[in-house]
Amino acid sequence: MTENVQQRDSDDVLAHLHRALETGRMRRVQPMLHELNAAEVAVLLEGIPPTKRKIVWGLVDPEDHGEVLLHVNDEVRTNLIERLDDEVLLAATEGLDIDDLADLLEDLPETLTQQVLRSMDYQNRQRLESILSYPADSAGGLMNIDTVTIRPDVTVDVVLRYLRQRAELPDGTDKLFVVNRYGRYLGAVSLDKLLTLDPDKRIAEIMDTELDPLNVNTGETQVARKFQDLDLVSAPVVDDQGVLLGRITIDDVVDTIRDEAEHNFMSRAGLDEEEDLFAPIISSARRRAVWLGINLFTAFLAARVVGLFEGTIDQVVALAVLMPIVASMGGIGGSQTLTLMIRGLALGQIGTRNARTLLLKELAVATINGLAWAVVVALIVLVWFRNPLLSAVIGMAMILNQIIAAASGVGLPLIMRKLNIDPALAGSVVLTTITDVVGFFAFLGLGALILL
């Protein structure tokens, strides 16, 4: 209910923005913008053309510039940064958490990055450079090094007095991490235990030693999976020697999951999830032209297969009418298998240990569905064209194409993964080519053998 209300509020603001931009009454919009959080402002900015975006950006509270820049997609962020002078950008970086600042610095001009580093004290500069030294898609790139640590030999009462002296905790803190004198991770203690257990108990007695830390080089997908499987709010990050480097919190993991979902969704159409919705026409056309060209090539390949049987089609015109059915059914069946594979690979559920079992299962499913729908289509064709041989041809072609489609749906993602090709980006194009070519060849080839 609350989510629906918030969505309506954002929609209302966007509608007011458009009306205000058309009438020039922007003063009415500014108070509404100030009521939105940074993520909502980012959504609004992404949903309006660049000319209007510039005006709205000028109404955003300068104190929120940094947070808003973090939430917009890469292309919109780049365009906004290009419009701001160095002083405004430098002010936008103030107050950001170290991990958020690391994300933003990647898009700032080199000269400005140096200014930001020079403006920081030595300790924070070292912390920032530490995060920047790790790949952005690793646990090191996701972590925040603002972490509260305690020793195992102190009591709960000592820790509580220490926390009261601090007066505040880093955002997203649900547990404190226990380290030895060398900084090596030993375990974790949840805040609820500290507040409810005997103050005289030692930390070593109550700490959780079963929460395994994340290695700093762990990929972001594996990080997200661990948070999902263990319902974590935060997790420790260590180096190869077990020294605690920082922590990852759920808000960073949610961003990772969202980005991966957007990537998988957009990749199926050959699009970039970071592309500006209102990007210039020429650049958008150029990006999409690549995949349109690849699709055109595959279409000509399928057309070439059809051309091999031109004489057969001339003699049995019904083949031309029916052949899209075979290719379409194979494409749907293969896409179902391909989608399951891409999801399984992303979740780490599929590997060499179980790929053969999955292949046999998908082949069995394809055979059953192929037989069932082959009978249905064959009966329809028999009633339509009153040609038993033609019915048999399309039935056999459908079964064959379903089996090939299932095998391709399983095999293609595995092969592409080994070749470092994103199966979400290229898998559907290759699969469509295979099902079209095999479907046409099987149907027309069988037609040439049996009907002529």
C-alpha cells in the first residue's frame, strides 16, 4: 500500500513537472522536489528530456547533488557532470560515504578527482584509495571500510560504554566485528545480543563464529547470492590473510541485484541498461544498428536455407504457408530453456557437475512437448490440407526442432560463458538463428524427401 502511494506521488510530481515546464511556473515544483529522496529525484531526471532535465537539475538542492548523481544511470550522470563546474561538483562530493564517493569519482574528470583527494585528510584518502584499488564489481569495490571492531577479551559492558562514547554508528550497522590484535577477523556480535545479554559476559563467549567473511576479490554476483541465502544485513570483507578490511551492507547488494536484473532484461534486446532514455537520436540509432545488422545477417542465413528448397516450395505451396509454425514453436521452446539456463548460471546453480543431467532433462521435456504439439498441428494440417504426408512432415519437423532447440538452449550459455561472452546479450540472437535454420531445413528437407 505504501509503495503504491509513493509511486503515485512520484507520478504526480512528474506530471506537475511537465505542466510547469510548459507554463514556466517552476517555483511550484521546487518545494515538491525537496520532499523527494535522492532516488526519486533520479527517477524523475531520467524520465524527462535533456533540455527539461537541465532546468529541473537547477532546482535540486545542491546538498543533494552527490546522492542524486549516485542514483542516476551512467549516461545521465555523465551528461549532468559535463554541465556542472568544478566547484559545484567538488561540493557534491562532500558528505558522501567513502564507498559512495569511490563510485562517483570514476565518472569525474581526472583533475577534479585529484582535487577531491587533496581536500581529504590522510586517513580518509587512504581509505578511499584502498577501495579504488579493487574492481568495482568485486567485494572490495562494494565494501565500506567505516566499520566498528571490538576485541574478544573485553566484556559486553566495556563494549556498551565504548559505543556510548562514540555516540553514533555507521549506517546499516546490525553487528560488530570481532578481530584479534593483528586485525584478523574472528567473528561477529549482533547488537541485540549486546543489549540483552549479561554485561559481564566476555565477547568471546557470545560472538558468532559461523558467519564466514567474504574475500575481497569475491565477485558481486556471489556476494549478492550470499546475502540472499543467509538473509544478511551486513557482512565482513577480509583479504587473503583474513585481515578485516571493511563490510558490505544490504543497500549496496540491492543495487547490485537491481543492476543485474536490468542488464539481463535489456540485454535480451541488445540494449545497454545504462543508456539514457532520451539519448541523442544518432547515438541511439548507432547502438541499435549493430544488433539490427546481426539480426539481418541471421535472417539472410535462414532465407538462404529456404532458397535451397525453392523448387520444392513451388511444387507444394502449402510448405510456404506452414514453415513459420515450425520455426516459431522451436524458438519458443528454446527460449524457455535458454532463460532457465541464464538464470541458473547467474545464481550459480549450474556448472559442469550438473550440466549433463540438466541437458537430459530438457531433452526429455522437449521430446514430450514436441510429440504432443506435433500431434495437434498434424491433425490441424490434415483437416486443413487433407494431405496425410504433409501432416507427417510437419509433425516430424516440429519434434526435431524442439529437441535441437532444447539442446541449444542448454549448450549455448555454457559455451558462451567459457568464451567470456554474456549469454544474456547474445544467446537469444544465436538461438533464434539455430531454431529458424533447423526448423526450415528440417521441414523443407523432409518435404522434399517425402512429398516429391
